[in-house]
Amino acid sequence: MPTRVERIQPAAVEKLPGLVSAVKGGRFQPHIRTELSELYAVTQQAQTRYVLLAKKSTAAPLERAEFVLGEVKATLLWHFEDGETSDEDIVLAQLAETHGSAQSHDGIAAALFDYAELADRKRRASHRGKQEPQQQPMESEVTVANA
């Protein structure tokens, strides 16, 4: 007994673009069932990837950015602490004054970018004449700032 799919009349198939080649003599060819199952599986995988990406929070990761900013500030304070006032200490104080009240996404992003730039300058200065490390340590902070 033919299945419901196999009983589709050629006239109905002609109205559905793309199905004309699947029907020979008024019946679907046997391999169509396998092809449709494979197509369904691939479509479902793509849909799942889309849903998982699209359903992420649209809010910027402000809490994470504030945490990273605090860690960068603390690291720079520790790194520049030598008991003397240097140019780095002055720049750090200027950055603290400039970004001290940053609370918006843009303000925190700007602060992260500026502190990351200061850290990167210090890193480059400390590696002059040495081989550069493979990974740049401040790359993740700039990524968070650009988010």
C-alpha cells in the first residue's frame, strides 16, 4: 500500500517548485525519504546553533567589565608601586581621575581601553630588546572594552 507521501499527484507537485525532479511516474523516488531525513537533521543543527547564539543576553557584560577593570587597576597599581613617584604613577592617577566615575557601558569600555593601553605600553617597554611573547596579555581586556 503506498504511503501518503507516495500518493501525491503530479499536478500537485508541479505547484511546489523543486519537487518536480523528486517525482517520477507520479511517485516519489525511494531515496527521497533518506535525503529529506538528512536535510531535516542538518536544518535542525543549524536552527539549534542559531537559537543558542540569538538567545544570548543582549545586555553588555557590565559586571564582567567592571571586574576586569578592577583587576587591571589593581595589577597596574601593584606593578608601578616602587615607593617613588614615576611617570607611570602620574599617568595612572590621571586615568583614575578621568575614569573614576565611569558607570555607563561606554565609560567603562573607555576606561578598560585606556588602562589596557597603559599596560600594553609598559609591557612593550619591558620587552624592548627581548623576544616578544606569543600572547599579548591585555588582549582580553581590549576585547571586553570593544564588546
